[in-house]
Amino acid sequence: MVDVKDKVFKICNLLEDKKAFDIKVLYIGELTTIADYFIIATGSSDTHVKALTDEIEKKLCEEGIFVDHIEGYASGKWVLMDYGDVVVHIFQEEERAFYNLERLWADAKEIVLDNLV
């Protein structure tokens, strides 16, 4: 069983390695029961968003961590990956600005990765 903080760290590293930008981690565990963490990142195109999604799914699967559900993959505008305690949101820039999850979840604590481990 992988610790939730290790899972967040792995996902963020994979996003960084694949050149996602504006990666944010929000701790939402005190605000809702849907997850403990949101990871929000931006890709440069639908192809990039899909590549980021594929990389996370593949690499975590290799470690025995399986995604519960993926939404939005076909369009590549906003992909949601549900890992139970961690939900990953990968946006194109326009969709991220429009939905503005950071504002919607403004009461969540933003986590600096160095403080996570």
C-alpha cells in the first residue's frame, strides 16, 4: 500500500518530467470526503494533456497503483484522474482559467512539495 503523500509526490514528479506547468497541490481532506488531495496541472495542448494522463496511468500501474476512473480523456481539454485519496486534474490553459478550481477550493491548503515528504 502506497502512502498518500508518496502518491502525490510521484504524480507531481511525473507531471514535471513530462513538462506540465503550473502544478499545484491542494489539501482538501478537511473540507470534503471526496479525496485528501487535488493535484492541478496544465498541459499545452490536447495531445500534451493526453500524454500526461497516459504517463501517470502507466507509471503508477507499474507500481500497483490503479486509477479508479478517468474522465475527459477523449477531448483532452480537462482530464480528471480519480485515485481515491488523490484526484488529478490536467487542464489546457483556457479550461483551467475558466473553471478556476483554485478559486473554487480557496479554503483548501496549498501544499509545497518540499513540505509534503
